[in-house]
Amino acid sequence: MDEFYHAAWTASRAQASHPLARTGLAKPSVAGHSDSSGTFIDRDSTMKRSLLSPLPLICAIGLTACAQQPAQPPEPQASLADELVMATLWMQSSGEYAALSHQAFNLARMNLDRALAAPEGSDRRPPAIIVDVDETVLDNTPYEAWLIANDENYASDSWAAWVDKASAVAMPGAKAFLDHAASRGVEVFYVTNRDDDQRDATLRNLARVGFPDADSEHLMPRTDASDKTARRQQVAQSHWIILLMGDNLGDFSSGFDRATAQARRAAVNAQANAFGSRYIMLPNPAYGDWEGALYGGDWSLSDEEKSRARRNHLQVWGGPATH
Ligand SMILES: [Mg+2]
């Protein structure tokens, strides 16, 4: 439940908590890879390389044996790292991704200014916005590219090494928007599921790119739960939250936590008016809770099982008619 709506936003009010909250689900926290409830599955412990199906092995023994095999659905062969290639390329090289990022921050600026100007926007509490960090205001795609280049899956150690470098750049349009918010007297709270022990490195990175409010008071990393509700509530106790920005539905409300991809879609469609107004979404095709939903929240699946689960979610056209 998002209880921070100003009257101007009540038409798009988020719904209350639902039966499939994060508790009990193995869910990602940062970069889609950890969990709030002690059910975290260390992806280090899963197979890092693709599992070869028996068929190619038989083919390697002899082409005759291969030719005699009955037709079977192809088993996933690519590593999960390979499957990151197009998403990462799109994020790193496409003008379209940069355009969407600018679009999000331009929309946020418009809504912020409108809220500050609207009579119903007057609130005794100081105005604030809440932004997620990763793939919302900071770009970590070099880490994703490193995973691809090294055929690795996400792991807490390599992620921590990347975070410690504090070298992520700002998302396109992020600095201009956050500076504008600060110039209007709006405080920026960074609510992130980076670990609490990454606080200093994160502050260094936020300061390096020149973001406002890059201090410990405004940075709220994950301490116990990846669910951000309590941290949003903490901000709301003292501030008027005008809008929230994120690349993951959990950055807005736990009301979007659902076990299946279909249910997440339905939850978004039910809150359609909130997006582009109080909720400003950044695109992230590389990782997120959307991925976990493909696995039913079970991050313990092997690479092969994950790859198959991904393909099983494809909605496939029946193909051209045969004559
Ligand atoms: Mg994020």
C-alpha cells in the first residue's frame, strides 16, 4: 500500500497489500539477485555454465547416431550471460534507450513543477521525491557487459567490486532533473536495495556524478528487507512525497509484488493512471523482479531451467499458413 498520495493523486491510488507479498518468495534485491526474507538464493551456487543436452554429445560420438535421433524440442544451449547481450547492447548503444530516459526525467520535471504550483499541492511538510538508484539514476551496464564478456552470472562478490569502484555514470537526464528538483527546494531520497555496507561507496558514486543530497540522511539502502515500503513510510512521516522513480515495480509499491508475470501485468494495468504521473518508470530489460516472475520467484532454478522458463513465456505466433 502506498499511503503517500497527495489529494492530486488519489485517483491513481495504489491498492492495499496482496496475498503474494515478498515474504516467502525468493526475490532479488539488487540487480535482481537477492531476497528479503532469508530465502535468498546465492546465484553463485547455481551452475554458471549452460548444461549441454545429451543430443550434441551423441552427435559428437558419431553423425550416424545423430541422424537417427528422433526429433526433439531443442534444449537451451546458450548461457544466461549470452542472453543478456541484446538487452545490454540496447541499453548501452541505442538512442532509443537514452530517449526513454530523457522522456522519464522530462515527465518527472513537468509533474514536479505542476505539483509545486497546484494549490492542492501545498503541504506543510517539505516536498521530496524518492528515486531508486540502479538503472534509475545510475547506469550499471558496464557490470552487465562484464558478466557477458566473462560468461558469468550475477554474483554478490563481483557486484560488490563494481559498486566499490563508484564509477557508474548518471542515467541520461538524471542530473539535470535532480538538480532542478533541488533548485525548487525538493529533497531527493535515494531508496535503494544496495546493501547497507555499500553505503559509503554509493555515496561516493552519487557525489562523483554531482547529484544533490548525496549524504547519509538521504540515502536509504537495504538493511533487512528488500521491500521498500518501510523506507518510503519513513520518508513520508516527515515529507510530502511528490513522485517516485524506478526501474522496478517494487520501487513504487509492494502492491505490484505478484508471483507470476501475468499477475504483475494485471496489477500494472489496474493502476494505469499512476504511471507517468506519480510513478515514473525507467526501462530495464536486463534484470528485475520481472525476471523472477518468469521463474515463479524460484531463483534456485538451474541455468538450463531458467532459460527454459524464459522461452516458455514466449507467446508464439502459429506461423504462416501452409498450402
Ligand atoms: Mg533499480
